[in-house]
Amino acid sequence: MAGVRNGDGRRGGFASAAALVVLGLTLTACSGTTPQTTSAAESPSVTATATGAVDPVPSDPAPIPTVTADPLTPTKPTPSASATTSAAPTTPAPTPTDPGSVAGACERTLPAYPVLERGAKGPAVRALQCFLNDADYGPVVVDGVYGAQTRAAVKKVEASLEGPAPKPGRIDAGMWVLLISRSLGDGTLEVGSKGADVVTLQRALRAAGGTLTVDGDFGSETKKVVRRFQQANRVGDDGVVGDETLFLLKMGATIG
């Protein structure tokens, strides 16, 4: 009997549960409101109100008014003052006269160095003008004409002398020797010496009255003329161009 009662009890429990389910469904149907759930992921356009109601956002929003801008007009840039101001032309600085640049290369070695006066013309005057430039008495245009410019340079030479020039403007043997020797260095010259200083020495000795070849080689011929020069000026006769001989040459001494 106990087993029968237990079976009846279970059937009673099942019936009670079923009745509760039916009651719940009935109450839901009577309320007429179906809970609406909205997923933010599925409907991003709905907005929740304070009471829990959801206001849908219109699916077709009003069109955004379009504003058409006027086309841009390019403007020409205004040039700056520095760009509009033209640069002043540059005047090249004057350069010293290049000896021989006006009338060709200088020829300083002459067969003889003649006496020149103002108004003279020719190769000897060109050589004179070159020597004046070499000794820094210029600049003188090398044109072969003994004119005002050459005379002005000669005056500078005369002003450097200890006394007044015996014949102003006259280029004699002493003036030739003085001008040519201004390019000599201070070193001793003797047999075996070679180079530009020997060439200058030989030119000066020729201008002083000696006879020798101008070849830049201090040989026996040059030594012989040096001895004559030394004897004429009473400074020995060893044939070596030392301090005393150089001094006399630069002062315009001659063989006589």
C-alpha cells in the first residue's frame, strides 16, 4: 500500500507543475505586451528612453545641404624688393699693366744698349720700358715710344739717385746698368754659376761696355769682363761678383 501511495504522490506533483506552467502562459497572453529586447550590436540606431521604451531612429535621415564654394582664383605673388631691384653692375678692379701685354713680349737682351732721349722709338725703348716695370718704377705701357709715361717713370729713377741727374731724361750707359742690375739678387756669382741672375749680370756688363755672350752660364768669358769692371772701379780683380761688385752694378757703375 505504501508503494501505491508513493506513486499517487508523484502523479500529484506532476499535475501541480503543469498547472503552474499553464497559469504562467495565460497571464502572459492576458498582459498583451511582449518584452522587446534590442541588441546594441544588431540595431545601433535605437535610443533607450528613461522609462525603458526605445525610440527608433529614422532609417532615411534628412539630406545634408551642399554648399558650392566659388572657384579659387590664383593670385600672382608680389615680388619682394630684393627681387625687383636690379643689381648694380660690378666694375672689375683695375690690374697693373703687364709688361709686354700691350705690344708683345719683352726682349731685354739687346746687341747693345744705346743712349736714349725723350721721343726715341724702337726695340731699345721697349727694353727700357720692360726694365722700368721690372724695377717697380712703372707701370709703363710697353709700346716702344719714349713718351710722357716713360718719362714719368724715368723721373722716379732719377729721384732715387744721391744727386741730381746730369742730363734729366737721358738714358745713358750708367742708367742702363742701374736699371738692369736692380733685378739682381744678393748672392755671390762666380765661375760655374748659372741661371737668371747670371743672365742679368751679363746684360748689365754688356750695357756697362763689356763684350760677352748672354747665355746664363758664368764661364771664363764672363769672368774676364767682370775683372775688367772691377779694375775700372778699383775693387780688386778676382772675377767674383760679391757684395762690392754687386753694389757698384746697382749704383750704375760702368767700365768706362
